[in-house]
Amino acid sequence: MIKLTNASRLFRTQDIETTALNNINLTVAKGDFLAIMGPSGCGKSTLLSMVGMLDSPNSGDYFFDEVNIAKYGERKLSKLRSSSIGFVFQSFNLIDSLTVFENVELPLLYLKISKDERKKRVSEILKKVAIEHRSAHLPQQLSGGQQQRVAVARALVIKPKIILADEPTGNLDSKNGEEVMAMLRSLNTDGTTVIMVTHSEHDAKYASRVIRLFDGQIIVDQASDVVREVQHA
Amino acid sequence: MLKYLASSALISNYIISAFRSLVRHKMNLVLTVIGLSIGLAAALMITLFTINESSYDNFQPDASRTFRVIFHHKVSDNEYPMTSPRGYPFLTKVSGVEDVLNLINMEFLWTGKVIIGADNFKLEKTIAAHENLTDFIAIDVLHGELATALTQPNKIALSSSEALRLFGTENAVGKTFLSISSNQNIEVSAVFADFSDNTHYAMNSIVSAKRFMNIMGKVSYTYVKLLPGADIESIAEQTTEIFNRIWQDKSNTVRFDLQPLLDIHLAPNHNVDLKVGGSAKTVMVSIALSILLLLISSFNYINMSIAQAGVRAKEVGVRKVLGASKLQLIVQFLTESVVIALTSALLACGLVELLLPAFNQLVGRELAIGNWSQYLFEIIATAVAIGIASGLYPAVFISSFSIHRVLSGDFGRGKTAIVVRKSLMILQSALSVSLIISAASLYFQLNYLQNLDVNYEKNQRLRVLDVPADLLYPQDDQSFYQALSTIDGVISSTPVDFDLTKSTNAGAFVTSVPGIKDFDQSMGFGGVGFDAVQALGLQLIAGRDFSTQYKSDWFNEEQGTVAIIIPESVLAAAGYKNAEQAIGQVWRFDAGPHQSLQGKIVGVVKEVKIGSARNEAYPVLFVCGLTIPSEGSIVIEVDDQNSLKIKQDIIKLVEQRFKMALVEIELVKQNYQQLYQKDNQLVDMVAIFSGLAVFLTCVGMFGLSAFNAQQRSQEIAIRKVLGASRFSLMSLLTSESIVLIAMSLVIAFPVSYYFINEWLNNFNERINQSITIYLIAAFVVALVTWLTVAAIALKTASVKPSLSLRYE
């Protein structure tokens, strides 16, 4: 489904040039649950942005569903992204002046989905992540775990092909973190591809495949420990 | 396409989002909305004022075809709105003229003093007219028959307030009073509603003009109604010929012009107008001020929006991630600014309801909003326009944020953000400083013009009005003035036959000056008495005052000799190198019925400014003991112009000596101020609106500084952790603002100086720009900013660092 070939991303500020990603080659199949790991500054977030069509590579190719989108402009990327990819951020990134319901509804507004359809989908998804009882509340009135659940609901409401999660449990306590990871895993079991950036070895265990980045390059790309244990068992 | 940009669901999302965000950031709400409301309220009131001022007399019958006849003296460039009623039969025959209206000002022909029962009254603003009066002026007759008063002698029509004043009842038809001067009973045959505010016509009572049509003098306001398509130029020329014939004037120094009725109210006032009109200048200045206020409020809004862009950045990033296009984001932020503008408009309407009475006081009008729905469309349209205009740049600016930079948190602290923040601060500060300087300069210049030296003294002067001339200028008997001087508090006194605050009545025609072939300076005639310089407070620059010590100063009819005092401005034309040379010289002049009088110059004074301080000075020849009009007044210098006792003593003396009833006495200063009220109004208006403008910019400065300080809360927390004291943190932030303000002065000072200088050069008399104003302006802005930043810095620096440093 996703194929990056020799993709590189450079950042230039005045006289300093940083190579965030250096000739990345990565293939992700439908239904994968991929964890991206590595020390700080290794380029994880940049890679996620690129995969998530928030950013484009300076050189190399990005094939999404067989189509090379490396040279797509902002408009085209936006269209593709908003119908295919759901985001879950570490800092939730909910809009403070909208209620839970309105936050989850927002992507559907931009997709021009009809009012009835919107209502149906949002209610369904809120039920699914067990936050419906708070649908009229504002984000400030929710706990961290609840906010993340709303964010997950927002990512899901567009029925995405991929979920991209950037340190989804980074701001949560262990109990809430577990809940979120469990949710992601069940989504994956149902068929959604999940790509997750994480620091936590614990969280990485939920994934079926782990890649490790260092200084902008993939140094390890293998099935996760759990899977290998199973394989070796 | 439209659906894509602004489907109703999206719009309601934008509006909900905007409202909730406003409520959360209350300070932002208060600053922007209040700022815009003030600007809009001011604009609304000024619009009402302007519409009202431009609509005077537009309800009169055939208003667009009606013109006033204006006498224009080519040599002195003086204009006079009155002419002789003798022109009537000739004017009606001019081709293109449909009708002619004469309004004869009875002030010149009748004392107006009457007796009703046991009481004395004086009627003022009495007009004599023909039956065609109502063809020109819309008059609402409440009781009786107006035509009777216009056609029959000894009949009068009263305005309803005049009827109330004289008879205590509005329906005074049939009542009579005795006219003292004619010893005849006059009967009231009609009562008409008081004239409304928005007309230049003003009359308290109306009589028939039949008896006065043969008067040669300029006693009649004259209006002509032209046929459609008439040739105005040609009619004006014919009018000139008519009056030249009537006055047998072959000097070709007179020209008549036709002034459209609808232009009269805003055109420059004439001193003999029955009512003080408006001023085109005031209207234009107020329009400029209201536009300025709107601009400032919009600028504040733009500034605050851009400054706060960083705060909205996160939301922008999220929305972009969720699929919003740049255009959709622009529409979102424009919707927000329109919502804010509409809210402000609502508040502005409330403000106007509240403040309209005070505004009416300021401009001396009775403006009212009858029905808000009349203006609804315009108000909404303006609010939307302002919302879009102010919101456009910030909307475009905010929606261009790149997602990556925003979501990485770089935005609020990045280099661009800092540059933007500092530039906005400099800009706002420069604007505020310039504005304060400009407002102050405008005020001082107008004030200066108001208070220019008129070269006579208005303070501590009382004036007794309407005294018969023969009593004031007795041949050989100064006993009245001696008795006057014995009153406690009276310092000096002199008779005067014209009103220095208004105009000269007559002219002095100098026929010969020793050594000069052709002396053609036109001068006004001022008949005064002994101690004229002292009593009037004239500025003597050579020679002496008229004095009882020199009995020969007084006019001697047999010998045709009199002492005169000349104005400084004619010295050059008379060939004198300095004022001293003039003393003792004898000039010959004509005045009124007197020919070839010999006037000996005993003194030279600084030229007086007749009328408004802003008028050109008009040379007046002061003559001792000779007068031409039939009435004059006494100007008395007192030590306390407010003392009731002095006034009573003077009145008693005059009543006794001159056997007069109803002696009128006024303060010269008050009289002057009332006449030039509209000039004062302009200055007041400028002061208030400039004050508002300054207040608004300070609000803008406050908002910006507050916001900037808050943005640095993380930095403050870090510094605190590293050991900074609260005081040093405060100094850090405040010193940055002071530096920024100093930089803004580099822009503001030269720009202000240049433009203000250019403007001041339009005036003959102008103030010099003083460095004090500049320094004070800078100080005020710096103070507002310093206080704001210090307060916020202190507050932020007291917060626990852990709270600020927490990753949001």
C-alpha cells in the first residue's frame, strides 16, 4: 500500500542544513501494524509526516496505492490525506472551542458529508470509543485519556485506510495508555493499517513489525519480538 | 464552489467556534469589540450630523429653484446678504424669475419695544413680508389667518413660543399690544409653529411689508425663485444693473450673486444673518475624524489578530490536517472578523442611543434616531465591510502557516514570530505617538485662531444697548458720563455707534490726506466719545486717547472739526514712515450727511478685528463725538463684570437720565462667544474626538503589550528557574518595550513634524510646533506600555515555573 523509494528530506535554515531522512526505503502492506522507534532527533516524526502526506520528500518517490505522490502539491495531498489517513497526536490536538461531537464531526464537514450521514457516523464512532456520554463537553472538561479517545474517534470517523499515531500514549498514565493501545490493536485486527511512532518498548510490543531509525536511516526492520517469538516457537 | 467554501454547516461551525473562542479570551473580546464599537458609534453619530447639516431647507417649496441675492463689494471683497426692497418690481420682471421674496429685517426700522398691560417687552427677529411668503417658506399656521398679518397694517403673526412669552398662551389670536414708537395698537392675527431646526430662516414674528418697499437702504433679505433652466449668470448681471440704477451707483464696485438656497446653511456666516448657521468646515472635519476613528479601530483589530495568530496556529494546523484548504481557512477567519464587526455594530447602536443627547450638546443640534430600521441596511453593510477589510490580511496571514512548522511548536517562538511581534509594536506605537501629536497640534492651532488678538478688550466690558444717538453724543454736556463714572466699580466709559463684535455700520470716505494724491483706502466709521481707547481697550501705539482735557476733540458742527484716531494699517498708504509722523496731521473726510470734515489725528491704534478673530481686520476711523446711525450703545469698563450691583446701578442711571424703559445690558465677552459659538464647537469637537482616537490607540498599545508579555511566559519561567528575580524579569520585558517605542519615535517624529507643518502653512496665523507636545506624546505612550508590561511581567513572573514549563 505504501512504498517509499530512496526518499530524503532536508531542512535548510539560513546556513544550516539538516538531513532529517537519508535515502529511506520502506514498504508497508495493508493490514500491517508498524512501530517506528529510535532516539530523539533520529527523524521519526519527519518520517511520519511524510507518510501522512503532511510533508513531501526532497528526492525519491512515494507510492501510495501504486500512485507516485512524491511531487503532489498541497491541494492534492490534502484531498488524498483527508479521505485516507487518520491522525492521532501525542498532544491530542483537539480544537478547544468545539465540543467533543463537533471535534469528531469536523473532518466530515471538510469532506462535504451530508448532515444525516455525519450525525450517524459520529454517534457510531463515539459509542465505539465509549465517549458518547461526554459528546456535549469541551476538551478542557475531559481527562487526558478521554481526550485521546476523542482524538482516536476523530481519526476513525473518516473510515481511513491508515491510522498514523505519533506517541499516542506519551501524555497518558499507564491505564489510559493501555486502553488506547488496545483500541489500536483491535482496529488493526479489523483490517486498518496502523503506523505508530513510539519511544516505549512496551507499546512497540503491540505492533507486528518494528523499524528502528538512527540519524535519518533505517537500521533495523524486522518483525517484532512477539512475532519472532511466535515464529521461533 | 461556493458550497465548498462556505456550506451552511461550515459557516455555523465557524460562527460557533468564533463565539466560544471570544468568550474564552475575554480581554481580546473587550479590546477589539469595544474599540470597534467606539469607532462605529462615532461614525454613526457623525453621519447623522452630516446628513442633517446637508439637508437644511430642502423641505421648502421649490427649494432647488430658490436663490438668495447677495451683495458683493468688489473692492473690499465683503459680502452682504441684504439689499434694498426697492428692487422688487424690477426683479419680478427679469426673464427667468418666477417670483421674488423680500424679508425685511425690522430691527433696522422698529425698536420692537411694546407694552402689554403693565409690562414692557421687546420683540426681536421680526420680519416684514408679502403674501408670497408661504410660496417660499413652509410655515405651519396653528391659529388664525397669516394672510391678514401680511396684508394689513398694525397686524402681526407670532410664533408659538413668542405667543407664549408675550401672552402666556399659544392661541393669542385677537390679543393686542401697544407699540411704543408708533403709539399704535397691534393685533395678533395668526400664530404659527416655531420654525424647525433645519432651516436657515428664523423669525419670531411677521408683519406686512407693504409700507417698507420704498426704502433705499439694505434692509431686506431677498430671495428669487427661478424658472427651470433659467440663466443664473444673466439674472445675476441684471440684478446688479437694477440696483446700480436704484442707488445711482456708477462706480462699478458692486456685484450681485445668486446663492442657492440649499447651500446657505453650510456657507460662511454673515454677521447680519438671523441665525447662526453651520459650517462646511466643521462637517468636513467631523467626517475626517470619524473616518480616523474607524481606521484606528480597524488597525487595532488587525494588529491584535496578527499578534494572536500564533495562538490560533495550532487550530489552523489541526484543521489543515483534517482537510481544510487555505481558502476555507481564509473564509473561516473572515467569518470571525465579520461576526466581531456585527457584534460591535450592535454595541455601537446601543452606545449611540446613550450618547446622542451629549453629542447634540456638543454640536448644538437636535439629532434623533427615529426608527433604527431605517438605517439597518447601511449599518449592517458597513459592519460587514469593516469586518472583511480588517480581517482580510490577518486571515490570509494565518491561513498560510505551514502545517509542519505549526505542529512542531516552532511557530510561537520562531524567528518570524518575534520579528512580527516587534514590528507590530513599533507600528502601533508610532501611530499612537503621531496621533497624540496631531490631535494636540490641531487643538492648539484652532484654539490659537479663536483667541487671536482682536486689538480691543472683551473682558470686563459691559454694553448698554439701543440708546438714542442724540442722548449719547450731546454737543456740550458730558454730565451723563460724569455721573456714570461716579458709580462704584466703573472705571471708564464711552459711547460707540457700531458693534465691534459684529460689523461697522457706515463708511468713512477720506477725501484728502496732506501730501497724498489718491488716498483710496476704504474705512469703516466708528463714532465714539471721550476715553474711547481706554473704555474699548484699544491698543494705542502713538499719540493719545480722546480726552475731556482737550475739549476741541469733540465734534464741532459749526467749524466742521473733530479729532480722529486712525488705524495702523493705513499709515503706509498715507505716506507716514512711522506712527508718530501721523500725529497732528489733518485729513478731510465725508461721513453720512457730513461733507468735508476736518479730522485732526490725535492717536494711532492697532487695527481692530471686527467680528470673528479669524476675519481679516478692517480699518476703522475713530471719530470723537460724531455719529451717523440713530442709535448707539455705551461700552463701560468695570472692575467686576459679574457684579449684579454695578449692572443695576448703571441701568438705574440710564433709565433716569434718558427716560428709557427696559434698558438692556450685556457682557461684551458673552456676546462675542455666542456669536462665534460654532467656531468653539469645532474646537470642542476636535478635542473630544481626538481624545477618543488617542484613547483607542492606547487601548491598542495595551492589548499588544499585554499579549506580547504573555507570549513570553515560557521564557520568563525558564529564566526564573535559572535564578532571575522578579524585578529583573520585569526590567527585561519593560526595557524591551521602551526600546521598541524609542525606535518608533524615529519614524513618528519626523513624519508628524512634516505633515503637521504642511497643514499649518495653510493658515495666515499659525502656532509654532513645540517640542513639548512631542515629548509628552512619547511619554504618554511609553507610560501606558510600561505600566501594562510591568504589571503583566510581574504577574507572569509570580507564577510557578513548573506550570509554564509544562509541555502543552
